[in-house]
Amino acid sequence: MINFYDEVFGLTKRLVQQPSVVGTIDERNMAHLLYDLLTELPYFQENPTHLQKMRTKRDDRERYNILALVKGSSTTAETVILLSHMDTVGVEDYGKWKRFAFSPDDLKEEWLKHPIPEHIKEEIRSDNWLNGRGVLDMKSGIASHIALLRHFSENPHELKGNLLVVITCDEENNHAGILTALKKIKQIAKKEHLHYIAAITSDYTSPRFLGDQARYIYLGTVGKLLPTFFAVGKETHAGQLFEGFDPNLILSELTRRLNYNANFCDEMDGEVTLPPVSLKQTDLKKQYDVQTPQTAFAYYNFFVNRRSPKDVLNLMKKVAIEAFESAIEIYYKRFQQYSQLTGFSYEPPQIVPRVFTYQEFYQKCVREMGEEFEEGMLRYSINLLHEDQIDIREYSRKMVEELWRWGGDGEPAIILFYSSPYIPRVVVNQHDEKWNRLTLAIEKAVEVLQPHNPQPIHVRKFYPYLSDMSFVAISDGEKDIKAFEKNMPAWGRKYQYDVESIRILNVPVINIGPFGKDAHKQWERVELSYSMQMVPNLIYQVIQQLFHS
């Protein structure tokens, strides 16, 4: 094995000490630091055009990706992409330790002085763990890629192909980094005559269950959707509550059906996603009064292995109808109970459980109002873009509210849509030569290095967390993607991704990442022995196996 430990460890600490919380100026500063680090390598001093710091496009802030190309000793066009991201989540979860979040040594000292969970304290005492924001997700992964880039640039005879390192911004939010990088990756291939054969990410890995001792390599990745529901009720004074219909009741029934419900897990090849969970549920009243709300809004995280955006849309429409019917039944039953208690007459309003997809309701408005409606929606969508840093989910919701203002009839309804970027699933294609080649390279790499690692190294087919892996290959068909586009109000204005560039790139992708615990939490920490030494060696072996196959 090559001794990468000291270099990866030192780089990791240096990168953690530079904050890079997504959406802040520090994300830009991290790009400058990475660029400066790479310019110190003799290879890029001799080949300055092989190192680029490129600004993101269609972005509401200034930030950059880093792309670095190292060519090996062979004249082959074959190239492996190493993909990582520089941004992190925020540090509010650190509480009183917030000021130490980017100082691993100081944070460790503070933790050891205070009562913290004993199992965490034991690991920190062992000197085999490093803590701090981004240390696991994914500064240590970047450090491995830089170490490999440095090694191959100094030993080109060991690289029988080419290596393109891509370090993106905005992975933790809307993936503006990788979506911008796609065209640049394609341009570099054309200019340098490259042929991409695989992509390797080094995003974080963790135990899959309590007591899990295995280390994991992932072929392909889970997909993620955000089905969103705009519910319309009938407002009324709280003193006349049965003259209205609360949209919160509809959404409560929807959440009751979806939250943590394993019936909605998506299974493929023996691997199962997590069930859906609510990420937001609220009515849309702007201030307090004694009127019940007219509209409410909810969205749910939905992971997919097998299902397409069209499949999920159809499934969610069915569930929404069931939730709507249940809410009406509860309303009628409770109205009747109240009437029996008071002796008042029971004359409930007739409520029809109506559920539309965004596309269905939009087309309904087109049929009824024609060009006037379409031009009005277009003007509104453009004006929304001028709102300062409006979130894509809020943009989508406001578009649906405007749609209802045009076509709503004052009666209860649900409009179902997508309000967040689609993070595509990537499925191993056993009939594709590139996938088979990469799978074989992984198997051989694990065979070589497993004797040097005390824990078993397992290979699985779906990376279970969100990552930029989703944007280098695509497993959904054109009709499935169209179903997403037509039901995402922000598509084409606030958000879109270059599906064609993904299809052109279309490389098999794996994740060989650092091992640690509590990513996105205050106890975020990375295990050193595996992450600083085994991970870069596994990647090294996979690259060697790919170019010698």
C-alpha cells in the first residue's frame, strides 16, 4: 500500500479549518483555497491550462468549481473522473461549541472537558477519530482526491490513462456546482480528446445499523424526489367552524399515511430505501386572526431505487385522494357528533375530494382561459425571479398559488407537484460494458486490500444518501423525466438541469468514501485509519484495475 495517511490527514484538517457553509461567502473562499493548493503542485505550474476555477452559471451568488486534469504516461483517451464537493451544512447544531466547529483540535479539547455521550468520548480519546464540521462530509474525501492527484502527477508512469478531478460547490442545496460543471467536463473532453470511462466519488459512508462494523463501497445511488401538496379548504370564522373546511386536516391525514411508512419504501435488487418523511407542513396564513386558513402546504422526502418521477407522481396522487376522503369522513363524523350534542340540525356541505397534478390543473386553465392565462403565468414567473434569493421550493409554491388564483373555484382541492430538484437514481446496468468493467475493478481492488483492513469491506448497489453521483449518469427514460419537468413549476425559469449533458456523459459511478458517524450533526467525526489510508488506496487500486483491464 502507498502511505497516504499523513498527507490526507494534514489536508483534511487544513480544509476543515476553512469554513465553506453552503450559500455563504466562505464557499467561494474554499474554492480559492483549493485552487491555490493545486497551483503549488509542479505539474500545474508546468501545465497551467489543466487547472481551472470556473464560476457557476444560473446561480444567485458568486461561487466556483475546481477542475484539475492530470494526464498519464499512455496516449490513451480513457479518463477517470474523481468527483467531490467542497460545501458543508451549517453549524447551528453545535450550540455552545459553534465557535470551535472548524477547529478540530480545540473542539476535541472542549468535548473531553465536558459531559458528552460516553461512546463519542471513547472514540475521541482513541486518537483514531477527527471531529469538526465537514470532516466527514466531505473534506476528507477531497483530501484523498488531492493526494491521489499529487501522486499521479509525480508518478505519471503509474497512470495508464488520465485523471480529471472535479470539486463542486452547492452539493448540499441545489447542485448548482455539478450542473454547471457538466458542460465544462464535456468541453474538456473535446479539447483534450478524452473518453470518460468511470466516475469515483468519495462522499461519506456510515454504519447502516447499530453495531454495524462493515465498511461500504457503493455502485450507483439512490434517487430523491420532493412530492409537494398545495391543499385548499374553505375558510370560516372559528366561531362557525363547520361552515368551512380546514386544509390542515387534509394534510394531517396525508402525513399520517406517509410519515415513516415502510409500505412506501422502494426495493430493487434486495436493497430498500428509507420511507418518506415530512420536511415541511404549514398553513399559508400570513398573520393571526380567528379565521381558519384557506390554504396549506406540505412536502415529503421520497427516496427511490426503482420508481421513476412518473411512478411517484401516480402513487402520491392515489395517496392524496385517500387522505382527502379520510379527512372528509372525519369532518362529517365530527360535525354529526357535535350536532347530536347540541340538537342542532346536521346539514354538512358537500365536499368532493379533488386532486390534480400541476400539469392537469395548468392544462385545465389553458383550455378555459387560453393565451391570457399563459401570458399571465409567464409574467408572474419572470417577476418571481427578481425576488431576492427566493428559495426554489418557495418559488414553486408561489407559482401554484398563482395558478390557483387563475383557475381556483373556491372549493376544496389539492394540487400535487414537485418543488425541489430531482436527484436522479443511478442503477447498475449489468448489460453495459463500462459498468461491468468498473464492477470487476472494484472486486479486484477489494480483494487486494481487504487483508489490510480489519473490518469487512462490502459492495452495495445504491449509495443511500444524496450526492452529485446522481448527475453523471441517468437511469430514467425520457417520458419519466418529462413527467417531472411538466409538474415542477420552477422548471425552465428558476431551475433546470442539462439532461442531455448527463446522457452524453453517462459514466458508471461508484462511491469510495471516508467512514464516520453523525454527518450533518454536531458530533460529526471521521475514522482516521480507514478514511486516511484505506480510502485513497482503494481508489488507487480501482484506477489501476480500470486502466489495466
